[in-house]
Amino acid sequence: MVYLVCFDDLHRMGLVQYSPGLMSLPMGACAPGESYRAAACRLAAGLAFRFGGTVARLDGVSPGDGAHRKARLFTMHVEGDPGPSQLWLPWRQALGEVAHLGIPEFEPFLEGYLEGWIPDGWITLTSDRRN
């Protein structure tokens, strides 16, 4: 699984609608043999963006079957006009919309990333769960 945390120049977070009334981070499964980064680029197709310096490892919940899978959360910044494909909300407001993803460390991660006290590199947000 790959999650994208997209920010615009106002630090608004981009959400997508997967079903009526359900907003989420852009997310998807990696194709067989596809790297996490390649899957992130595929999910961001059509956006002019640059990757942020932080990537998080976590357990993600698959939207189809609810199974826990290893996931990566990529930070990215949209350059120029983000376009209408996503709903752009202030990041704290967007947190309420994505609570269903079950990432308890998400708020402090975002705050630390945006305020600069989480260094660039890889970070683990949750311990690995064994299925």
C-alpha cells in the first residue's frame, strides 16, 4: 500500500473521494514488482509535484478487505495550480476526514513534518503487525 500526503503552497492537504461521503488520502496498492516510489508516482500522475524529504513506514489497512499490509506514506508538494482532482483542506481539518485510516501517529507526524522537527529520511509510525 502507498499513501500520498500532498500539500499545496498554503499547507493544505489534498484529499480524494473514493466513494460518496468518504474522503481519503490518495492511496493504492503496488502492482506486482512495482516499487513503493513508482506506485507513488503513478498515484500522483497528472500533478506537477516534488517529493518531500520524509517517507513513513506503517501498517496500512487495505480498503477492499480490511487486511493489514505494509505501507509507505510519501510526502509531496504540488507545484503550481493543484487542479480540481483533489479537495484541498487545511491540514488539521483534513485530519478529521482521514481518521478512518487508523493511523494514530498521523497528527504528530504531520505537525512535525510541517514545522520541521521531524528530520528528512525514513520514519516508522507503527510497529509491524503480523497477519
